[in-house]
Amino acid sequence: MGLGEGRCNVLALSILLGAWLAPPALASVRITPDPRILPLARQVLQTLRSTPLGQTAPALLNQVVIVNGAPNAILLANGVLEVTASLALVLRLDRGVWAAALAHELGHAIEGRPEAWRAFREALRQEYAQARGSSAHPSPLDALLDRLDHGWSGSRQSQDRELVADVIGLLLMAEAGYQPEFSAILDQRMRACCGDSPRLIALLAAHPRWSTREGRTRAFFDVAETLFRWRYPDAARSPGGMPPPEGRITALRAAPDERDLVLEVSYEIQNPAHQPLRLAAVLLDRNGRHVATDLAPYRSVDGSLVVYADLPAPPPHARRSASAALRIPWQAVSSGEPRLRAVVFLLAGEDSLDRWTVRVHPPR
């Protein structure tokens, strides 16, 4: 069972890299990972396996290797955990996001073996009882275990198995010292990089939509937070530390007139690290190529049109909903096509948190 679906929007990933990549399939792009990545991944895996919950995972998971390919992680039958170099670019050097990805694969190792699942279930009850310090019923843990036992569809089909692995991974990472929010950040980065399947197509897919995964996992953040706070009352001193900026675009509307294209963007953001926030927009033609411009204020290093808008910083520990607009003069658009696509990115520093696309119609 892998983390991803083997497809990725190259343009979105290029924002993560801080450069524009050419349009060949990402699986064919050779990427040299940062030399710090592999030691970091192995350290994170060791912390995940060191807790009472982590020790219930089968012993077959014993090493991490980096391979080429589209963003994905998969546990092989020989016990090797393969992570693609392109997924490593999405995870970056954020230990907590690595913990979310690796814990998901540990979750598969546990949920797929009855003896491991029984051991995990018993260890979870014991750990949660100690963390909660109360025997009051009903416990939030009861609802969580019922969902893990029976899934979301009433049967343990492929999508349910992914969701079950997500929730098991959430609990593994929380007890190991990685805040639950890192799980949501992983889902958001994967959605920003790889996009989300349309709902109808997602019904037939082996993996649920990233937005579905985030929502289903968030429902159990209270249980995970109880485990995390019990072991790490000071989140800043935990193995994962404080989460990086996290946010998403909630709506995008194109409002063109004869003079300008105005892109109206609604978004949510949380920024405990106080990184600079902004929106960025590019235009694509019908072949997916970047629209060029000759106007210096809108011209990037490769000649393509890029527009930015700086965003105000939210309170450090509050999630803020806001809106902003990007304005592109039509005279800056070097394209005579009747239809274009605008791609808008929500950025923290140079990292892409989310991206949305809308079709636009230049004036004739």
C-alpha cells in the first residue's frame, strides 16, 4: 500500500523546488535528494518504532531507501520502505511531515496483520488510559476503535484501508512526539503537489481524495493530542517541534474586465513560524505551457508571466480566514488564445501550501 497515487502536477512541484520544471512526466525526472534526507528519515522511523504503540508493528520494517519516481512511499514485502526522491522534495526537511508519511506505512504494517492489530489495540487502550487519567465513559477512543474495526464503508476495502492506516499513523506519530497537525500538513502538501481526484473518479480509485483523508483524520485529533500532550507538555521541545506554516485556498474566482484579469482568492492560514506569506499566479495555454510576457514587473527569469500579492501575517497560533486579489493587466499577457488557465498558489516563503486552477477568457 503506497502513500500516493503515482501522479503529480509538475508545475505545482516546480513551485516547491523554487524553479520551473519542464513538462515531462515526473517519474522520468532524475532527482538527486538532499544528503540530509536519508539520515533524517531513518531517525524519524526509529522514534516512531520506539514507543509502546510503535513496538506493536511487525519487525519486518527495518530500513528506508530513496528511489526515483513520482511522489510515493511503499512498504515492500522484504521489509524495505521505499520513498521516492520526488516525495522527499514534498516532505522537505520537516521531521513532523516525514513522521506522518512513514507512520502511514507503519499503519499498513499493523492493520494488515491480525496479531499486530490486536497488540496495537491493547497498547492503545493502556496508553490512552494513562494519558487521559480518567475512566469516564464514553471515551473518544471508543468511537475511534469502532471506526478502525469497521471502516467508513462497512467493509475494509482499499480506500478504507488507506484511511485506517492514516489514523493508526496519526496515533503512532503523536505518541512519538510529532504534533497531529503534521498529518494534515502532509495531506495538504500532497494535494498541492498532486491535486485531488474529482469526487466521481475518487469513488473508483484505490486511494481516497486528499481532502477526504485530512477530514477523516482530523476527526480523531483529540485522541492523538491527548497522547502527544501526555508525553510532551512542551510542544517546542518535542521531536517534531513546532509545525511549519499550514493553509489552503478555499475559493478562487476569475473576474476579468476589458483591462485586467482579477483573481479573487479566499484562503485559510496558520503561521506559527512567522514566515512571509503571499499568493502567486501564472497563466497556462491549452498545451500547459507558461504564458510569456514582455512587461518587466510581471516577467520571471524564464520570461513567463508571474504575479505576486503579499499577505498579512495571522496571529502566531490562530487559524485565519481571509481573502485577497491578484490583478493581471491584459497587456502583460502574450497570448492570443481565447481560453487560458490561471493557476494560483498559496506560498509560505518559497514553499507551496496549496494551489487552485480556474479557466479564464481574455477579451477579444
